Amino acid sequence: MSSSAPSPSSTASSAPRRVLDWRLRFGLLSLVWGFSFLFMKVGTESFAPFQVTLGRLVFGTAVVAVAMAVKRERLPRGTWTWVHLAVAGLLLNALPFSLFAFSELTIPSSLAGICNATSPLWGMALSLVALSEDRPTRRRVAGLGIGFLGVLTVLGVWQGFHGLDVTGTALALLASLSYPVGWIYVRRTLAGSRHSHLSLTGAQLGLATAQLAVVTPLFTSVPTSFPVLPLLAVAALGALGTGLAFLIQYDLVAEVGPTTAQMVTYFTPVIATAAGVALLGESLSWSTPVGAVVVLAGAALTQARPRSARGGNTPAPAAGAPTGVRQESRV
């Protein structure tokens, strides 16, 4: 469930001492993002997809707002900053969260989690076109090809997509595509901003929440009941999968660097699949886990950088966004 702002001035060396070891927080983040797809599935059993997304953003924004209040962070200023953040909120939060929620009406949560792992592949393909400084290498191009071969394996293309809901799968893939589009937009518009990462992300989530608050009443009616389990699933999806996940991931980037922190991307689909099968009774054909492994292998290759380009203080992505594409500037 991976939400990318310009990095704050603090570095890993000046970061405060954490209570939990980074490995424990890494594992917690993997679990939270992996279970986000299960939470969405449970939530959409009783609420409309837009309602699930709105609830997710409300709870997620609340967690980040509390963090901002504790750290006495102020919202960013500047008309164009807010315009760019509104677009970022749409591309990195409102749109992909909604698409994933709609996709899980017809596809298993495990498949949605695997589709989410294609974000690094989309990001690499787009960056080669949109970012002139992001030069292709043989290894990265090979990774792109291997990754999409994995996607075709997951989809069972040789069977003519038999037994697969094409619409739901397409929505999940579009959701994963929305993330790198948003990252590239942010890189072109908000790089070098003097506002803190936390401040930008808080504003971004608030704007995404406002967007869903306008859209949701237009396409849904007020629920007649609020079952406890789906309601708790939506609350967990927002508070844990969006709000808390952002705070944990940002700390990980500051402490151990982006290369290690972004490895959570490769654990998320594994956990999403295990959770869907074990807790929701979702079935898997052999092509799904095999294809997922191929997708992750390809995604790992697309992230390969020359030694001189490694390291640096790459910031975390926005709450709820996966971490599979390296960007020097994300919200």
C-alpha cells in the first residue's frame, strides 16, 4: 500500500534515537502495507469504494495531523504549492486508493497486492520518457521486460485470461501506474521546496480527503448501517496503512537510507497474498505466485543504479504509496 516530498534538512546522523530497532519497524511496515489490501477487501463488503477511500484518507490525515501538532509543523504556504499538492493528492492518494478499492469488488485482495508491485516497472518506463537525466541501462531495461513477463504470467495470458476479471485487474494496474505518474509530477514541480516533508504530506493528504469528500456524496448514498468489522477495517486502513505507515517509512529512510527502506516493496505482495489466502480463503493458481516472483525480480532490476548514484538522502514516498521507484523528490 505504498503513499514523497523534498527531504528535510535532518539526516540519518542527526536523527533521534528510536525506541524500536529499524528491523522491527521494517517488519511492521511490511505487515501494515501487506494487510492494507485485506482491509480494503473487508471494507468494500459493506461500504462503497469511494466511501472506503474517504474513510481511509480521513483516518490517515488525522494521524499525520497529530504528528504535525506534536512537532509543531505548519502547513505550507504559497498558492502554486497548494495547486501542485492538490494534483499530487489526486495522483498519489485519491485516485489510486479509489481504483484499488473498486478493483477489489471483483478481484482477490492478493491479486491487487501483486498488481501494486508493478509500480516500479511503470515508474521505470515513464522515467525513461519524462526524466531526461534518468538514463536506461541494459540491466534496467532487462528488468522492465522481465517484470512485464511476470505480469503476463500472473494474468495467465496463455489461457486467454480465463477466470480473470479483466476490468478489476485493469483498475488495479491503473492504480499502480498512478503512483509513478504522481512521483514524476512532484519531482518536476515541488523539488527544492523549503517546506518540511511532514508539512507537505499533511497538506497533500488533506487535499486528497477534500477531493473525496466532494466526489463521494455525488456517487454514493449514506450507508444504512455501519457493521463493526468493515468499519474497523477502514479505520485500520487509514490510521495504520496510510498515516502510521508514512511516519514509519519516513523514519526508516532517515535512519537506514532509501535503498534499504524501499525493500519493503518486495515484502508487501507476499504478505498481501498470504493474508488473502489464510484469512479470506482466496484461492491461487500456480501462475499467480510464480508470476509475482518474476514481477518482483524485474522490479528489483529496474532499481539498479551505478555505484556513483547510490546512497544520498532520498525522502520517503507519500503515505500509502509503494516505495519501488527512486525519486530524489517525492510527496
